[in-house]
Amino acid sequence: MTTITAPPRKLRFGTEETTFIVRSLRHSMRNGEALLMAVVLPVLLMLLFVTVFGGAIAGGGAAYVNYVVPGIILLCAGFGAASTAVDVAGDLSTGIMDRFRTMPIRSWAVLTGHVVASLVRNLFATAVVIGVALLVGFRPNATPLDWLGAVALVALYILAITYLFAAIGLSAGSAEAANGYGFILLFLPYLSSAFVPLDTLPDWLRWVAEYQPITPVIETIRGLLMGTDAGNQPWWAIGWCLLIVLIAVVWGAVMFRRKAGRR
């Protein structure tokens, strides 16, 4: 007797992605400590730079608050996105990826869930950081359209760096290794124009800070919120973010198939 097995039913486009986004958001809500640290740590760093180091760096006052907040926003995004690497590596170590492999789902749906959930978490954390900055003297002169552009660029940056952290999580051997590799990227804002003007840096370090991806993003956000002249930095900022997304998506897709056993 021959048994006829019906082929698996194809899901509508977006169903899988929505399922994994909801899954990742639920995990985020359960891991309140990680969400709290993603918000509290950047806020503490901002208060540290403004109240402790601000007087020595730029004479203190509102001028330095206005200067440093764009860099703190990206630092906040980095701390929040770093947990994505640990979450993805954790899925691999627990074997849940092998279980997903047996299901008729698109491979990128799993990563999309982690990335979109991280985007939501980080935008919330960014709003908190900006709210605290306003309380300590941050006074942007941006129009509503400028705010919209700044938020869009921050979202694009979060998307880029989160995809990159997701790819790192797939490549790492464990959640601990993913955390270590991702921590290296968190130093990039310190080697940029986030906390001090570029002309105060040594020549060799100034070159690194000027041509790395973080500086154009910071200068563009600073130009949108504070009205400074950003020049051609917005184009560099968008280009860098899109390039990082492209590299991270391709890298993540390759590593997912390799780690999950897909050839």
C-alpha cells in the first residue's frame, strides 16, 4: 500500500517573519535585565561625560551636552544591538536552529525576527536617552522634518549594526564568544567625533576617526538636530549603513545555511 504524503503548505509571505519577530520581542520582555542595561548604561555614560569630563573636555555647560548627545545615541544603539549576537549564538547552542531547519520556513526569517525586535528595543532606548538628555540641558533646534530625518538615520544605523551583530552571533562558537567579538565594535564611537572634535586628535588617529563609518552618521545627526554644517556627510552615512547591511545580510545567510546544515 502506497502512502501519499501531502506537500507542506506554503505560508503567506511575511507570516514566518512576523512569527519570529513576535518570538524575539517576547524573549526581550522576559530578559528585563538586558533591556534595562541597554538603556541605563548609555544614560550613565552620558551623565558621566557631561558632569564629570565635560568641564575638562569642552568647558562644560549646555554646549558640550549638545555636542555629545548624537554620539551617545549611537553608543546606545550599539549596546542594544550587541545583545542580538548573544541571542543568535544562544539559539545555535541550544539546538533550536536545527529544529527550525526541519520546518518549511525561509532561512532569513529567523534573523529578521532578531533584527526587527532589536530595532524596536533600540528605538525605545534611544527615546529614553533623548528624554534624559533634554532633562540635563540638551537643546536641539531641529524642525519636525529634521527630527524625522534624524530618527530615520538612527533606525537605518540600528538596522545595519544589528544585522552585523546577528552575523557575528552566527559565526561565533558560543554566546560568550559572540559577546566578546561584539564588544570590540562598541569601541568605534570612542574613535570618532562622538566625544571630541576631530582636530583635537593626533594625526594618525584623526585619519582613522574621519574615515570610519561612525563619524559620518554622528555628524549627520548633529547637523540635523543642532543645525551644524554636515557637508557631504549624509551621503557617506547612508552609503556606509547600506554597505554594512548588504555585507551582513550576505554573511548571515551564508553562515545560517552552514551552521544549520543547509547546503
